[in-house]
Amino acid sequence: RQATTPLAQATGNACQNAKDLCASINSMEELRTAMENFDGCALKLTASHTVFGDGNPQARVVFVGEAPGADEDRIGVPFVGRSGRLLDKMLAAIGLDRTQCYICNILPWRPPGNRTPLDSEIAVCLPFLKRQLDLINPDYIFMLGGSAANALLDTPESISRLRGRWLEYVKSDGSKAMVLASFHPAYLLRTPGQKAKAWADFLRLSRQMKGEN
């Protein structure tokens, strides 16, 4: 009996290829080109654009969501639809805009119909995000939604348990970034009663960045 299925073997090969590719990349421009040319993830075949990231690549804080939606896929920029407009408003409320932070997703390609990403798709794309974080070298990472937090932090905990407390992310050089997890703006649009908790998380980030904690 085969130890792995052909799909599992293909996923493993694609993950290793992504890791090997990222190991030799030294700039955001190189990384963008590599992602646009990478063919190890089937999501790319159905997506209109590779949604790389947006904002300041020297920012102290990076906001990470799950995957592009329809508007993001059409335009090629993360968080430009209804969720993005809410995110921009919340950033503005703590004195930030896209020139002062960086915004990206776990996946650079939209899953068809906005379906939940498969574990295999996340595994293949994660090396690119991790290299992106290495190149930006932020002090803070703000995870938007449980799926994004679970993927980057490698934890199965729910967003309700993760949010509201500082966590850590270890970059490839061993240095650490402080991490906060909160609700995804799309969830807040569907469940406005949770906005107060998300606002508390944004305030927690603002205070920490200003050295008030």
C-alpha cells in the first residue's frame, strides 16, 4: 500500500518547492515575481490576479487576512471591498492608514466562490507569507480572523479564545513579532454586535505601538 496518496505527494512537493524558492529571495519585488510565476497551487488557475499585498513594506505592523474575495481578485489589491472599507475606517480610528502599515493574506489567490481554503492550499502558500514577513520584519502582526491566525500561528484555538491577548510569532532569523488576533471585518459586517470587541483589540494595538502598555 502506498504511504501517501498522489494528491498528498503533489502537495508535499509543492510545499517543498515553495520553501526552496523563498529561501533564495531577498526582496519584495523578487517575492512578488516568484509568486506570480509559481504554479504549485491550483487556486492560481481560477483566480484573476495574484493579490500580493498593499501598504508600506517597511511598516512596523502587518495586518493578515485569510484570502482575497471577489473585489480583491478583480482589482489585485487586498481588502478593497466592503471588508476593506471597514478595515480602513478602523485603522483611521487609531491613526493609521495604508502608508503606515502593510496588509496581506495567507493566500494570494481567491478560492472559487469564496469557499474556505483547504489545508493543502494553505500549506503551499504559507512559505510565501512567512518570507514576506521576514522581508518586512514587523514588530507587530495583527491577524484578521480565526483561519488566518490558525494558519500562521499553527494552533487550532478558536478566534474567541485567541483574541484579546498578546501572542508571539517567531521569524526565520529567530526574532519575534508581537501578535494580536481579532475578528475578520467580513465577520463584523455580518455580526455587528462583535465590533466592540474588535475595537478593543485595535485600541490594544495602538497603545502598545505608542508604548503605553
